[in-house]
Amino acid sequence: MRTLGNLVWFCFLGGFWSWLLWLVASALCFISIIGIPWGRACHNISELAGAPFGKEAINRRELTLKRDIGTSVFGTVGNLVWLLLIGIWIALAHTIAGVACCVTILGIPFGLQHFKLAGLAITPIGKAIISNEMAHAAREANAKSTLAQLRSDA
């Protein structure tokens, strides 16, 4: 079902254009050395934009349990700069496409994918694109770890 959804998404409901939009944004960011973190984030998101069914974006700190530059204060500052310069426009484009898809009942799953990409367009730095199953397993392992730590503190 994921494959069929991704095929319909890519060919008919904005997947190709979303993928292309994120790749162009990535290429523009890679032009300067300063833009490399944004270019890397855009390139990762282009993978999700091309085939969003069965994948999701997860915070890298939540996935690896380690802090890195993208999940630190520098990542937050980078996300704010991104939001003010480009992110708001990409988020707006995905929101409009999502509303247009949600006009019909059959388009609702595709509209939800546009909304997922719109949310990701606001804060792309510090995210990893993984399968839904891996994201669920990472969150479950984090919850168990946090619960064990809370129980040992009490």
C-alpha cells in the first residue's frame, strides 16, 4: 500500500514538484559554505518529499540519544534563520497544496503528507528521515529509558 501511495503521490499529487522544490532549495543552499547545514537538511527532506508514505522525520537526538550541532542551540538558531528566509514560504506552499488535496476524500492522505512536509519546512535542521517502524521503536526505547531513570531517582 505504501508503494502505491508513493507512486500516486509522486506522479499526480505534488510529489515530483515537492521533491524538486526541496532539491532546488538544497542546491541553492550548497552554493555557499555557510548554507551547507541547510543544504544537508533540504537534501534529507527531499527524500521524504519524493516518497512520504511509510517514512517520518524524527529529531536526531531522539534517535541517537546524542547531541550534535543540529540538535543544539546552533540548530535552533539555524532553524530560526531558515524559517525567516525560506521556511515560511515552503511551509505555505505545502499548506496550500495540502488544503487542495483535502478537498476530496481520496485526497486526504495526500493532503496529510503535505501538512507533514509543511511542519518539517519550519524546522528542518536536526531531523533524520527514517521508517515509521524505526521511529516508533526509538520513541519506545526512549520512553523505557526515561521511565527506568525516573524509577531509579525515586
